Amino acid sequence: MFCSGCGHAIEAGQTFCNQCGRPAAPPAPPMPGLQFQVDNYAGKIRSLSVVWFLYAGFAFLTGIAHLTFAHVFFSHNFGNWDNGFWPGGPGVFGPMFMGFAWTTLMVRTALAAIAAWGLYERAPWGRIVAIVAAFVTIFSFSHILFGTAIGIWTLVVLLGYRNASLYDELQ
């Protein structure tokens, strides 16, 4: 290390230059290494997995509430739900619609729970499942605000070469 004023050599730990008396500049702090970045990224992945677990539970409970309400509403306002909406109409439409809605609810909830588990375990497949779940959640019409927010956050944290490399380092 050298003095910034006169160029005289300064030994490590010396606070002033012996030649001109100028204070020595403090040493620059070291750049954070890869392990620091991996540890920081691990915290983001842990937080993301917890939020996916919460979203799976929230989506399941609100989905059950919505479908139960729909079943009660349609069966009281449109006559016998099992015989269809219209008198003499197709009798399979009501149960078919409800079956599709229940299946969609279960698949979406299972996908969110599997994504959460994969991220929590830092499994190699967890990143891919979470990205798929993020796209499904973004384009879902239920939970528009919360689903879109968690989907975008997931894509920001998991997409890109740097993030893929950091995720690979977690394993």
C-alpha cells in the first residue's frame, strides 16, 4: 500500500504516512463471494416455499367455500341441480360443471403444494414445478391479486441464468 499524497510505501496497519503525515485510506471491504450470494438466495427460496404453502391452503379453503356456495345457490335458484338448469334440458350439465370445478381446484391446489414442497426441499424438479405453477396461477381467474403477485415473484426469483445457477448451488 502506498500514500495517496507522496507515494511513499505504507505498511499494513499504519494509519499515517511517515513521509508527509497524510492519513492512510482505509482498506476496501472485500467483495461478497459466491457463498454469500447462495446463502442470500437460499433465504429467498425458503420464503417463497412458505408463501406457496400458504397459497395452497388459502386456494383450497376458498375454493371449497366458492364451490359450496355455487352448489347451494344454483340448486335453490335454478331448480333441481342434478337435472340441469332448464326444464327438459340436459341433466348432465350441472354435475359435469361441478365435477370440472372440483377437479380444477384439486389440480391447482396440488400443483401449488408440490411446488412449495419442491422449493422447500430444494429439489431439482422443484424449480420447474414452481415455474409451471406460477404461470398457472398468473393466468387463473381466481385469486387475481394474490395469485398474480406470487406468480410474478416466483418468476422473478427463479428465472434467468444467474438464478438457475444459484438454485443449482443450493443442492
